[in-house]
Amino acid sequence: MRRQIHLGNDVARELAGSEDAVLREVEQHVACDVFLRGDVVTLDGSEEAVSAAAEVVREVAELIAGGHQISPGTISAVTGALDSNTSPADVLEDVVWRHRSTKVAPKSVTQKHYVDSIRRNTITFGIGPAGTGKTWLAVASAAAALSRREVNRIILTRPAVEAGERLGFLPGDLMAKVDPYLRPLFDALQDMLDPDKVQQHLERGSIEVAPLAFMRGRTLNDSFVILDEAQNTSPEQMKMFLTRLGFNSKMVITGDITQIDLPRDQQSGLIVVKDILQEVDGIEFVQFGREDVVRHRLVQRIVDAYADAAKRGATELRPADRKRA
């Protein structure tokens, strides 16, 4: 079956993208051939495949006409939304944070679910592979909450666990010592705010960055708290952190259970906590998959390759067996 869809010149130009990159991405997500000549898109394949592809093209064309910038990654979001009977515009136009030229919005259905969960729940867990936007969206949500004065401060923390190497003694004051561990959170924060603004917030205490050990004994009121790399917490540390929750606060806990850097005989608090808190009201677990990876396409392939190796029983690539609590 062959079908032709007429587009405006501006829409066709945007759809083609650089060297037809967007068009080729469309073709990878549909089961038919896609051609663009002038302002006419031609779809060639089975009736079912052509109908599905036509819906993708129409949705993308509507996003372009509405002023949305289209990239190859946008196509994954569009097809994922359609597969889950969700409007692509509802996903891609839900702007979490906007600052100067930076606009942060979900790029997949799971990311949209994650953002909605952060807004709706007191505690949200984001679990999944690297590059799925867990920390990025959490920091954007925190920046938005602080700007709207919904909270008085942002607290960013993570366990000071080294990824397979020993850094040894680190010179300098406290901030200099913890900087290697907390740098990813700093980077995300400085992408959301001007560096001088970040420094002002740090000096006033409205943004705090500290290792997880510094949370003990505190009650965190009026705060947006993010625990990153939570797969490297022990069950005791996870309990300690969660019980710091104060009034008018939110917590977001992110991690990847395939990248645990703890000793092999030690349980991960992120694995244990799901069994314990799965049914508690006000807490939601959002599971990301390889389809949600929004970094370089090679990152998605790396995630797939490691997952396949683990399934084949490559012991050195699997997380250590841990008894569940």
C-alpha cells in the first residue's frame, strides 16, 4: 500500500532535518519505507504499517506547526507516546523548567510519568539505566519548586562511594573534598541556573550539597531533597535518609541497580526499599528502561549489550547476589 501526505514547505523542511536525519529516524520507528519529495511524504508498505506511520507523521507535523523543535530523539518520544495511547504533545510540551535558552521537558512517556509522580507524591524513586534523565529532571523539578517558593531550599546528596577505584586523601575544605562525588549534581544545577546565582544560593543556604552521611540526625522541613546514586546506599543508610523527611518537603531518590559499587557481600538499600515501601501511599517507584535513554544513541546500545551479557550469565557483569530483606 502507498499513501502520500501533503505538508507545508516549512513543516517539510523541519521534518527532513539535517541530511534527512529526522526522516531516517521516522523510518527506523515504523515498518514501512518513508520518502520525502518537496512537501509530500510518501509511505510505502503494508496497510497496517502505513496507517501507523501516517499517524506518526501527522503528530510530528502538528508539533512542528506548533513551534516545537524536532530532533531524531523526538521521534522516539512520539512513537512511544502513540504506543501507550498518550498524546505526544502532552509529553513533549510539559515544560518542567525554563531558564534563558534552557528548556527542560520530558522526552519519553516514562519521563512524563516520572515528572508527574514528583509533582503528585511526597517521595518518588526513579530507577533505571544511565542516560534516562533521572537526575536531570529531578534537579529541574527542584529548581522550579524553589523559584515558585514552594520550598525554601534544595538539598542535593549522594553516598560517597567510589566507582571501583580509590581516590585516597583529598586536600582542601569540605566542599573541595566532596566535590568529586557531588560534581554530577553540581553540573545539572549549573545547567539550570546561572553559576553566580548558584553561588548566591549556596552562600545563603537555599541550596545545600552534602554527602549522605551528613544527613544523619537532621529533619528536613520545607525542602526539595534529591538523593542521587542511591544504589550505593546500604539498607540502613536508606532508612536513615527517608526518615529525615520533614513537613512540606519532597524527596526524589534516583539510582541504577546495575551499577552498584558496594562490596559484593553488602546489600543495596535501593533494592531492599522497593520490597518494603512498594505499597505505601505517597511513595511511587518509576522504572526507566533502555527506550528512555536520551544521551548519545551509543549509550542505549551499551545498556543493551550489558543487559544481554547479564542474561547470558556473565558473572562478572551481574550485580552480586544479595539476599532480600
